[in-house]
Amino acid sequence: MRYSKLFSKTSKEVPSDEVSKNAQLLIKAGFIHKEMAGVYAYLPLGLKVVENIKQIVREEMNKVGGEEIIMTALQRKEVWEKTDRWSDDKVDVWFKSKLKNDTEVGFGWSHEEPISEMMTKYIKSYRDLPVYVYQFQTKLRNELRAKSGIMRGREFVMKDMYSYTTSEEEHKKFYDSTIQAYLEVFKRVGLGDITYLTFASGGAFTQFSHEFQTITDAGEDVVYLDREKNIAINEEVYTDEVINQLGVDKAKLEKVKTAEVGNIFSFGDTKSKQLDLNYINEAGESVPVILGSYGIGITRLVGVIVEHFSDEKGIMWPENVAPFKVHLVGLNQEDESIKSKANKVYEELTNAGIEVIFDDRVETQAGEKFSDADLIGIPWRVVVSKKSGDQVELKKRDSKESQLMSVEELISKVK
Amino acid sequence: MRYSKLFSKTSKEVPSDEVSKNAQLLIKAGFIHKEMAGVYAYLPLGLKVVENIKQIVREEMNKVGGEEIIMTALQRKEVWEKTDRWSDDKVDVWFKSKLKNDTEVGFGWSHEEPISEMMTKYIKSYRDLPVYVYQFQTKLRNELRAKSGIMRGREFVMKDMYSYTTSEEEHKKFYDSTIQAYLEVFKRVGLGDITYLTFASGGAFTQFSHEFQTITDAGEDVVYLDREKNIAINEEVYTDEVINQLGVDKAKLEKVKTAEVGNIFSFGDTKSKQLDLNYINEAGESVPVILGSYGIGITRLVGVIVEHFSDEKGIMWPENVAPFKVHLVGLNQEDESIKSKANKVYEELTNAGIEVIFDDRVETQAGEKFSDADLIGIPWRVVVSKKSGDQVELKKRDSKESQLMSVEELISKVK
């Protein structure tokens, strides 16, 4: 795409109430727009990043057998009353409103209840199980404060998946395969090295739930890390008993600040009992379905990636999530022959199937073009200028070295 | 995909309050789930249809220069007060709620205001224009009644695009290119023959707005149709003066019921003045931006398609929007050799890049499989059975004739 056509130009200004690094950088670089505290619109570049992450998550969820659906924002009171989560005393993040006939409705801050209630229609017999469903949903949460940019919003995108199985064994098998799928997701988005499977507090049915915690100073959590064993313990369950139980060495544990990017949870049959979600087993008896829930904060991931992959100049997107692969900078574009050369490189890269943002501005100086490229953070910067002659100049965003090469070499290098 | 893995089985039951044909068929066929009146979740098959339509619309909007973004559901009161559309007296479909600090917030029923207000940040000079942006947004509207299934919902997906231009001429050019893009969209989704560019009431700046109206008894509108000239007049502007002005012959006009699937509207500089959306022109003066808005009801389109493309047996999806191209029915699957043959056909079609839903159920009778296939409405039905021998039996959903052929012939025929 041509930068001259992109409306979301870079800017030096950020809203005065914006204190988080992730939102500041994303606003400056033109990825997001702040509508109010904790509520952000995604502009062309930002939406591309979100869609790239969604596609990675989608592929991994499909691999474990997930079926994609989309539930609704509007929520019925009766459903949530069954699990005692309608009252504001029990759940303090509800947005609520009323239909014209005065019926109270809520706006979805989570979807375990409506999905599970819907499943009472589709799950009747052991033959209908297992079922694994997921969605990418915009969650609405009436948070008291929202100061972490896109890492904790009042409106944000989450992937939530739910598993419905016949038995604890079947559940455990899926739960474990999801742990692997999640680790693969975090690896693919570039956070594999700093994201840890973390033991956290469980519920009525399991001692632990599991979180996926990514090391970042911008996080709100604290975990104790065993880098060798590749696991962590959330401080909420950090006791000598748990340390012994997990077989880790207390002396080696490292206390770090983290952000929770995913969590998975076993409900056993608790929710199924509340919602009358039963099935007829092979013996002909009616028994409750076993339920698990599996979340990944999609827009939070964008924020965590920016917190981690950035320097004083701007963002440095990992290749798999970057909105474009190549940032083509055309210099000296007032010179028709260099302009036509830059246009030709743009076409050749595009024809080779490489996603390119092409800074084709004529009246903008080289310095501004370079600082915009650094701010936006596309992995490969390619310069066409008077100086580059018949070649192009390639530089990685996170490197200081640049290299002259032919367009053919460039294509084989970045593709 | 294997039908045995799809959780959203067909069903004979529909909610007792569901009176619309589109929702009844989509619920029976397992495409949607009714959460409450006018609020539907989209299950795997339904989501695929929605995504297919979105992709067609996306391609056409990109062709006219649209940039995709996504705005927020949560809305600030101040923004809507500027255009006098916050008050419930002025707009009677608002859902509203409050932040913890008692600040009132609304839920987006439209997005002209927040997008245009955001543009005050990005549009400063004539050099920043034109800008064309669009989104696929879930709109929330507190409708008094919601009885038309997914054709008029309290929660629904809309594509809304906005154009920001320097002059009426530039605006007109884009407006006209969007008319062509819209006609192409309706053609591609299968409604081209029954969808008409319709003259409807305008506003302060233009005598007419334009709607795209599709002939259907399930619609809520009435238009007067000139089939020869391929245009229609909404009854709201149906006067002798307008008839003369448009040069149509009153005697030839046909009164029909229709559903509005798209509409486009010129705002001139009205909204820009209200929202202080100005730019510096080439003469150095600050002048208001010219604004246009362009909507397509994505989920409404799904409903209209079902109303039109269905018979007493079920849905008949047009190829471009169908969730799968082929419905492969394996009969006699208790016979291992036929089962393995059906599996082989499934693999061959899939490997050829054809999207297939494979009814691999073993204990289900042929009659039920056929009636499920008719209900779901995939364009091509392929049967593998004892009878089909080394061939397969191909039938179009809307035809009674079936034909035996080899898998190779099948692939070249449906691809």
C-alpha cells in the first residue's frame, strides 16, 4: 500500500491522559485511536496486526478441533442468574441497559454462560460429544480504571474457547493439547521465549488453573519463574507446599512482573449443573457435561508485543504479526527516474507476493521518512534513492547495518 | 469438514416466537442460534456465510480505495451531542449505560460521528484528502420490535463506509463509483437480478439519497420499479414531480415489497460543520470537509438471500456465499469398502481445493441425510453409495436431475 494513501499518519501528539507505553507508541505510529480510557479503535495498520494474530490463533484452535462461531454482545439476565453472576455484587464489570419494554439486558464481558446454555440444545447424548467451540469476541467490561493502554481495556478482543467432554480423562486430554496449542501461538507471535505456563489458583474441581504469563514491566501480575523447567507460579498460589508439589527449587525461582496473555480453566461439572447441561451416557443415564474454558487476550497481545518489541525510536514488529513485511522508502522522489525506479521495485515486490508499505511521498525529507519507518516498525526497510543506483538498500529494523543488493536478491532474502 | 464433527446439528424445532422464514430456516439448518428477539449468534455454517459476504464487500470497497478500520462499540456522549443525536428524543434506538464514575456512555448504533470526529486529527490540509474508510461493525440498536429474523436485529453486522473529500465534484465521483461497487456486490452475492438502485429521500444537501432495494415479500419497504431502466422510486418520494424528473413512465411502474440492503447518502458539509472537521484548501482557507456515508447490511443480506433462495425443503445458497461448495453424502457407511471410498472422494475433493462438508454419519438413514442436505442448501450434492459404484452421483440443490460421473469429471465440473 502507498503511504500517501494511508490516512492514519504518524503523529507526535498523544492524549494527555495516555500513560502506557504501548498505547503511546501505537497512537503515535497511527495504529490505534483512543476513543476514551480503555477504549481504542483500530486503524488500517492496527487492524492488520489484530487480524494477523487472530489468524495464527485460528489456525492453532482449528488444529485441536475447535469450531469457530460468534456469540452476541447482548446478554439475557436469566442465563446469568442461573450461575449467580448477574448481580453487580458478584460481577463488578457489567455494563447493563434496558430494552424498550424495560427488560434488563447485559453486554457480554464473558461468554461461558450463553455458549453453555446454547449447548443444551445441541448436546443430548454421548454421541454429540466432545464439542470444542471458540470465537473472537469484543468483550465489554466496566473496569474502574483503565490505564494500561490496550493491555486492559473496557472494550477489547478476546479469543475464548470452550470444551464440552464426557469425562475428566477426555477433558484432560484436550486441556493438555490446548496447552501445547497455546505455547505454539505465543511462539508464532514472537513471545515464545518470554511466555511461561504458570500455575495459578484453581476452583472447586482442580487445585490449579493455568495461565500463560509474559515477562513485561507493564504487566499487572507477579510470578515466580523456573527458567530451566520452563514453568512459573503465580504469587497467588506461591506457598512452600506448592513449591514442593511442583518439584521446583525455591532458591532458583526468579520473581518477575508479567502480563497474563492466556488462561485455561477446568470447571468440572459445576457450570453444567447450574445450567442443566446434561447428556445421556452409554449406560442411558443423564449426567452433567464436563466443561473447560480457554482464553487468549488478542488485543492485549498486541500491547504486550509493543511493550517488548520496541526501542526509543518506535516499534519493532515480529515478522509474523507485522502489518507489512517491507517498508519501502523512496527518496529523491522529485527526480522522475528515481521515482519510476521506486515504483518498479514496489510492483516487483508486490508481484512476488510480499506485503509492502511504500513511502512514496514527494515533499517529505529523508529524515522524516526514516523516523516514520522506525516508529511504525516494519521488519525490513528497503531504500531506493539516488545513492542506491541500480540496487536497493536493505536494513532490518533492529539492526544498524544496511546492505546493497539487487531486487532479485532482496526478494529471495525476505520472502 | 465432517458433518459428524459439526456440533450445530439440524433440528425440527424453532423458538415459538420466531415468525420470520429466514430465521426459522437458518435455525433449523443450524446456521444461527437465537439469543433473544433480534439477537442471533452465528454458528460455524452461519459464520462462514457472513465471512464470505464480508470478503466480497471488502474486495469491492478496497477497489474503490476504501481503507478498513474498526471503531468501538462504546460511544462518548459529547461527540453525539455536537450533532444533536444523543438525546433519546432525537434517536430512539440508543442503548446507554454508565461508567463507574457515573459518566454516561452509549453503544454504537451508527458510527458517522465518532469516525468523523476522529478524522479531525488526521485531516488538516487538502493534501490529506480524499479519505475513504470502512468497517464491519456490530451495531446495537434498541428496536421496539424485532420480528424479521436477521433482517432487522437489535444486534447485527453492517459495513459502513465514509468518504471525506474536498469538493462536491470529488464527492460525486466517489459516490458514483460506490454505486457501481454496490451493484457489483449484490451481483456477486446472487441478488443482482432483484436488487434496484432506488431514489429515496435526501437531506439538506441533496434532493435524493440512494438505496439498494431487493425484491422480497419479507421486506419492510415499498418501491415503484422501472424494470427497463433498472431503477426504482421509494414510496416516500413517489410523487408525479419525481416521476417526471426521473423520466420514467408512471404506467410502467410496478409496486413491489422490498428490503433495503444498502444505502448511500451525501451529507455535504453539515456534519463537518457540527464536528469542526475542516481542512486548509490550496488557497490557504479553512473550509469544511464534504462527507458521504455508505452502508450495507451484512447480516440482513444473509436473511434476504435465505428469503429468496429457498423452497419448501430448505435453503439454496448461491455459490459465492455458500459455506461449502459440495455436500458429500456417504450412504451405506456401515460397509467398510463404501466408507473408504467416500473418505477417498472427500480427500480428493479437499486436495483439489474444493470446500466440502462430508456427511460421514454411520447410523443415519439416507432419507435423513438427503433432507438435511436440502435443508442446509449447499449448491452441489455428491452421493457415494453402493449404487454409485466406481462413480459418484452429482445433483444441484435446485435441480431434480442427478448424474453419475467420475471424481475427475466432478472436480472439473464444480471447480
